[in-house]
Amino acid sequence: MISVRRATVDDVPAITRIYNEGIADRVATLETEPRTEEERSIWLEQRTARTPVFVGERDGEVLGWGSLNTFNPRPAYRFVADFSVYVGRSARGAGVGSALIGELIEAARGAGYHKLVLAAFPFNEAGMRLYARHGFRVVGIYREQGVLEGRWVDTIVMELLLDTDPPPAR
């Protein structure tokens, strides 16, 4: 059984390890340099109520993490969040990503977001299926968005509308 909870500073070593596996495996990010526990600790401390970090665990072992992220600092985008989900190599395909995305969707609704967006690699077929199962739709493709291993890679842009209420009055 996968449980999801808010991340704490004690989770930083696992978060760092899992993120670095994602970087090394070239399946989920255009990031190319490994992160340090010190950097991830500062990152976690700087999160706000609208940008929480969660971990997915089983039997006390952190297997993955996810976060809501500011999409764009301009006020007009305050109802749109980007998100990140990373699952450790040993737990991929075991439901951790799905549990984290479910929690992120609920947290986004609770934080007043209207929409979640993401950019994914088209060759990450498992990720693409996961996002589609949670209701995300493809918006478009950024062609040659970045360089990994000396080659251009595309990213697919997806979105999920969380509600249809009109925007709050300003």
C-alpha cells in the first residue's frame, strides 16, 4: 500500500537520490547535473503553502516525490501550477506516481489553482499513459526543446483543468 504525506527535511536524502536517478536516466527532466542534499534542503525550505512537496512511501521507505511549482510569477498566471513527479528506479510501475499525482491534484484544488500543466518527454511512454489516466490532455509539442546526450529532444505539453468556476474578482 502506497501512502502519501508532506515531505519533511528528513526526506531530503531520498528526494535527492530519486531526483538524481531521474536526471541520470534521462526519462523525466532536461536537468543534466546531479543535485546535492544541501541544494534540495534549501529548495524544500523555500516551498510555500501553494507549492507543497509530497513523498510516496511504503513501509516507511520513500519511493517517490512530487511537488506543485509556480508556473509563471506573473499575477495573471496565479491560478496555474506546474508539477513534478519522480519515482525511484526500484518502484517505477508500482503505483507511486499515480498516488502522488492524485495527491497533487487534490492539493492544487485546495490551493485554489484552476489548472495544472506539465511538459513530458514523448518517449516516456509510461509517464504519458499515467498523465492520460489522470485526465491530462495534450496541448502541443515543443520541438527540439532541449539537448540531452548530444541530441535535440521534444517535450509534450499537457494540461488538466481542475474546475470551471469563473476566476475570482480581483
